[in-house]
Amino acid sequence: MKILVVNAGSSSLKYQLIDMQNEKVLAKGGCERIGIEGSFLKAKGNGQEKVYEKAMPNHKVAIELVLHALADEGIGVIKSMDEIGAVGHRVVASGEFFKKTTLVTPEVLKTLEETFELAPLHNPAAATGVKACMEVMPNTPMTLVFDTSFHATMPEKAFLYGIDYEDYKKYGVRKYGAHGTSHKFVSAEAAKYLGKKPEQLKIVTCHLGNGSSITAVDGGKCVDTSMGFTPLAGVLMGTRSGDIDASAVEFLARKKGLSHADMITYLNKQCGVAGISGVSSDFRDLEAGYERGDKRCALALEMFSYQTKRFVGAYAAAMGGLDCIVFTAGIGENTPIVREEVCSGLEFLGVQFDSEANKKKNDGSIREISAKGSKVKVLIIPTNEELVIARETAELL
């Protein structure tokens, strides 16, 4: 069976077509800067690579371009959509509605719409991707694979907020987390690399991208994570504020004359490193600004790195130790300055950092960037959420 995996992020869309007989990737690629000027799709297939430069104002256009690339005469690997046995869609938030991978039905899609307010940048994009695929492949089974599943092992002391307990029971207001498929994959890969069983390790996984989350993985299970009721919580991100005092939100809303809905949009789409830098939500643009001496770009990078470091330290304390730090996703895999800033000052935990190894260009392999003899290993592990999604889709079908 060939399974197409669609992974829609807030400003990106990755895909892979995987032959599940041998888990071989037949084609893959990614749309970048969706909704941002200069969007493009970089696609690989048939041993070739092709870049499609096209405006992608939304995820529906991105999906259509991906399907076009899969059947392209040059790099295409299929002749028709009938060759795709199933499509697995990554979905960020499930709320209390879904506990595991779910087959798409009209009723499920309707229920999915009820989760939009939990992940306003992602779940609507995921639903758009599902509908776009269904238009082209109406008879192909599709699944929803949720980021929240891996975080279901969090204890109450970690996922509850300090609100009336009855309100939690009535409304489901609690921490759900996100990026679970990524944290699940890289923590398992870290254990393999270190030659140990997951049960033997305490790992902090840092999924750093346009959306970022940090997770404490103790004995192979999530015990805490930085994102909360929605993906707005945690560290500041591309356009998201991250953690902020609720009273400050009310204060800002009054001062700016914003409604509740407008304030949520503001916090999700006009803040984060984009708001701090005044330049961009793209870390490549921030690095360029930093290099030319832009102080606000430098400040945005410093804030992001500092907040990530703060979660690493907190989770080491929560787990009662630390064996490994993993960096993954777009920023985690490709931004040396962030990795070095995060690890700087963590010597008291047993982290010895290798700056030269850290500066080497990303080659897509697992790389160790801790110094020889470091008590805590620091690894760069390319994430593969798509493989996790494909496996869960195949297992369900």
C-alpha cells in the first residue's frame, strides 16, 4: 500500500508518499512560506528534484500543487490518484473529542471543526487539506493522526491548570500539547542512537519551528510539554506570543480596543518573533538581520533561545535528571545560533557543548553536538512525523 502523508503547519506543508511494504519514501517535499511572499514547493521524486515557485495564499492551493507534483511527467511517481491507497493527515489538536488515530467520515469532519478554536493556525489548515484531497480522491480512505495522542500520558499535576476543577471537567480546559508525533519519533530515535531502551532515559525534545514545543520524555513517555490548551502556549514562536499573563491580555485588549476574538487573532498572528523583530516570522530572515546588526532581530533570537533553555532546565528538574537533549524541526535542525544559546550555561546539568560540531551544515543525519565525555548528550535528529503518521494509518486500516 502507498500512503500519502500530509503534514500541514501554520506556514508550511510537508508531504511524503510512502510504500508501506518496505517503508520506502517514493516522493517527498515541502511547501514553505505559505501565506508569506516568496512561497515555493521543493519536490523530490524519481531521483530528481524540482522547485515550483508559485504564490500559495492558503493550504488548499498548496495541496493542489503537491498532487500536481506527484503526477508530474518529470519527477512524478504515480500516474493517477488511484495508486494512493490512503492519506494520513496530521492534526494538531483533538481536545476531548479524539483519543487516537481516526478514520475520516463526514461526521468526523464536522466534529473536527469544533476543535478549530483550540488550534486556529493549524486545525483549519488540516481540514482544508483533507477536503482538498477528498475532492481529487473521493474513494480513498483518509485518517486523522493527532499530535495530542503522545501527550496523553501526562499526569494530572502536569496537564491541569489552577482553575476550578469542575470547570475542567465541564469544559475540558487543560493542557493538551502538540507536535506529539515528532516528539514520539525523535525520542525513540535518540534511544536507538544511544543504544539504550527508552525506559532507561530522561530526554528533553525540542521541536523548534514556526511553531515550537519542548517535551519532557521520561522512560519513553511524555510527562510534560510546553504547549497547552492550544498551541499558543509555551515559548514565543513565529507569530505566536507564547506564555503571557492573562491580565496583560485583558489590559492590551482594552488599550487597543480589541474584541476577545480580535485579541486571540493578535496573539496568534501578530506577535512572537515577528512582533519582536518587526521584520519576519522566518528565522532565516532573523539570522540575516542579526548578521547586519539589527538589534531587534538579535533580541528575538535571544528571547526564543532563552525561553527554550528555561523549559529544558525545568523539565530536567521535573524528571529528576537528564540524559539527552534533542533538537529537531526546521529551526532545531538548521539554526546553529539557537542551539548554542540554548545549551550555553547548562554545564551544571552535565552539558558539554561542541561549538565546532554545531556549526557543521545539516546533512539530514543524526548528529551529536555535545563534546566528548559530556554527561548529557546533545543530538540533532531530523524529525519524521510522516513515517509515524503512515504507520498509524496503515495499522488502523
